[in-house]
Amino acid sequence: MRFLDNDTKRSRVSSPTFQYFGEPQFNIDSAEVPSEEFTTAIDAGYALMNKAGQALFERVCDHLGENREDKSVAIFIGGGNNGGDGLVLARLLIEAGIPCSVYSLAKAEAFKDEAANAYRDFADNGGQLIEVNNLPERDPKFALVVDCMLGNGASGELRPAFARAVIAINDWGIPILAADAPTGYDSSEHRCGENCIQAKETIVFGLPRLDAYTSEGARVFGKTTVEALDYPDNLIDKVLSGVFLATEDMIPSLLPNRDEYGDKRSQGTAMVIAGSGNMTGAAALCTKAVLRSGAGLVTTAVPKALLPALQSKLDEPVFYGIGDSTTDKLSIMHLMQLQDIATHQSAIAIGPGLGTDTETQDAIRMFLTGLTKPVVVDADAINACGSAFFCMEGGPVNAIITPHKREWERNFGPLPANENFYPEYLQQFATQFKITIVLKGCPTYVAIPDGRVYVIPAHNSGLAKGGAGDVLTGIITALLAQGLESAEAAVLGVLLHQKAGRLTREKMGAFSMLPTDVIEMLPQAFGC
């Protein structure tokens, strides 16, 4: 289960379940779609449009639930292919006996090519367009609004007619399903315009789009569903960027194998170097997460003065007291002790709660120099190394660093102003310095040395609490100890942390959940 070079064998982390992100303005030109099975390229494009409309129809039915024939849908369309998707949806609703009103910002004669075909079939089934100026002023009796006005690729501020429609739709307070992108989202600048549809859900067709998952875009895209379309390989190749979407359904395929006949050491040995003075909690959280994530033997190395507090909280780890009974922080004089115990470990975590004392920082840097064991560098260990981490002579190999955005900027410099450029930026660091980067946030980005970047979408304010990062460090360390390579351990660790956080929130709510609760939910996250 070692991570092998791409030219020899694909690792499990590069399996087809990772989906490509397209370029922000990825659009299919009907002339590029192979037309061997169709009379014209427009016919081929219309076949794709029908698949998109069918996907919209199925999601609309899901939203309407039972007795859908008694509920009405409002569909807003523009004059382009996004509007064509809406016309296909409207035709399918008419055929299914579901009432719908189609508000158009374009006249019938404005539809061209595939959209013209969609309008023809819509009209042949009795469909009629309603001018967008004839909107109900208040309290319309629609169960759902479908936004097919502009879609992907729109840029700049909305024209007045579109802006008025967006304002009216948002004011209705009715759930909105957007097709490809909410109207008003600027796909060129990757930002929300002054007026932007606030979608409950957005269906993205063909390929995932990073816009849907960034902290800017996710606020208006809502829940994002990717509906695969049968784009040919030559078009997919045009948009490959080395950026992949990682989701919870990948967890089972990435889990390490358990040796049912092995002893505790065969399940992985892990060492946690953490804690100082008033920071015993970080060491406890990290250690408990390692234990809950499958490592067979866990050693917690802390300043000896902290041992009584930690031993009252934890029963399972082996405790290794650093220094004497008065020692409450790590220093250079403790290096030989740490290096000795580290030789017996499969993986190491260093940083949670170690503090920012100068002696401690010196000790962290010296410990990491020349380290060959897989290591997760977190929190105060990141602060100790700073930008020197990237040019440390003899620095650690197989290293994973786990900064959040403020830690990154404090230590390594400013991130790009626009989040859509994070992947390319992180690719440069990961490939140049041969480290795995876990940039924590919403979403979380995992950049690995071969140039790939994995995006793990998650928006959970219940995880925005002190100690959550210590839990993530523990999970990743346990996975490393069980034999996963750095890329797999980092991606899987983030997915497990995200899933455990989601399940905890569902049970306890975002206000009340704690990092300790997330640890207790790890068995369900693993699927055990």
C-alpha cells in the first residue's frame, strides 16, 4: 500500500473517484463535440443539453417530494444554452404533469442552435414563455425556483433586467436550484456580484468547479451536486489542471488494511510530541485522536511536569516524561531523549501546545533536521520553523504540515487574494520543497509533492473551535503509522475529520459540539 510513482502504478489516492476541476470558464462548444452518432454538431450538443435538463428534472422532483403534481415550479431562463437547459426541464415537467411557469429574459426568436431546438420541443408540448416583467410582486405560490438565466462563464455586473429578476427571486424566500452557477456570480473574477442568486443548491454539469467550494462561492452556490456529462477525452484534456475533488464516499477505498493476526506494533506505532505549561489539552486531544484512529501503540512525549494532568485524562498511551518533575517545556537538552524514542516509531506528530519559548523552538528545529520518519508538523512546530522550514538543510522527509490560513501567512507569506488561485500557489510550494501541505479552512486544500492538489469541501462552524486542529493532526499521524503514504494519509485524514465533524454537528449542533465529541464520533466516520 505504498504510494508509487504515477508512471509505474497508480496509488489509491489517484483513483478515478477523484474528479477533475475544470478551468473556471469551462464551456463546451457544440462544434467540438464528436458528431459521428448525430447528423450535426448541434444535434450532438442538444443531446448533452437534454442530459443536463434531465438531471435538473430529477433534482426538481427530489425537492418537490410527494404529491409533486400539486406543486408549482418557477423557471427563469436567459437566451443562451443555460436557458436551453431550463427549457428542456420545463418540457419534462409538462410531460410529467407538474405545473411550471417559465419566465424568460429573451424573446423566442433569440434562441439559437441547441437552445432553439429546446424551445421548439418546449413549444410543441404546449409550453409558453412569460415575460420577466410580469413577475408576481409578493408571496408567489411556487414550491421551487430554478435559475437558468446565465450559468457558468458570466462576468461583470448584471444588466438591469437580470438584476431586477435576481432581487425579486431572492426576496420571495423560496428555495432556489441553480443550473451551473447562480446568476450574478462573476466567473471571471470569481466573486459574487452586487446582486446574486442565493441558491439552496447548484447543479454543476460535467466537471466540478472550484468556484462552488471556495469561501466566496459556496455562500451563493449552496450545496453543490456534480452531474457528469459524456464529454469526450480531448475536451477533458483541455482543462486538466492537477486539481481534484475529494469527497466522503472515497473513505472506504482509502482506509489502511488491518492485520487481523498481528500484534499492537504491527498496527503502527505513533509518537506525539506536544504540550507545555498551560497547554495540556492539545497533547490530550492529539493523543486521543491517534488512539481512536487505529494506531496500535501510542507514545505521548510531554514535559514531565505535565504528566499528572495527562495521566488523569488518558489511560491507553505510553507516557514519556521529558526532563525532570519541574520541566514544563521542551528544550535542546531533551533532544537525545526524543531522538532515542523516535527511532522506534512508525510516525510522529510534533507541535500541538508546545509553546513559543525560544528554547523550545530551537529544539523543534533541531529535532526535525535529518528526521526520516513520517511526521506531521503542526501548530507551534510550524511557528518554530517558519519560512526556514522550506530551506532547512537536512529537513524532514515525508513531512506533512497542517497550517490554517493565518498560520500560513504568519510564517510563509500572504496567500493569493483570490482563493481560486490557491491550488496553483500551493502546487509550487509542495513540488519545490517536496512536502505535503494541508491548508486548513473552508474548503481544505491538500497539495502533494507530485503537483496534485486535492480540494475537500467542508463548511462546518462547529469545527471552528480550539483543539479541532489537534484532532486532525492525531488522525493523520495514526494513518501514517499504519502504513499510508503522506498523500493518502493527508487526504483521508481530512475526510475522516470532516465526516466526524459533520456527524457530531448533526447530533449536537454547531454551538455545543466540542473537539472531544468529534473524537468520539470517529468510529462512525471510519464506518466501524
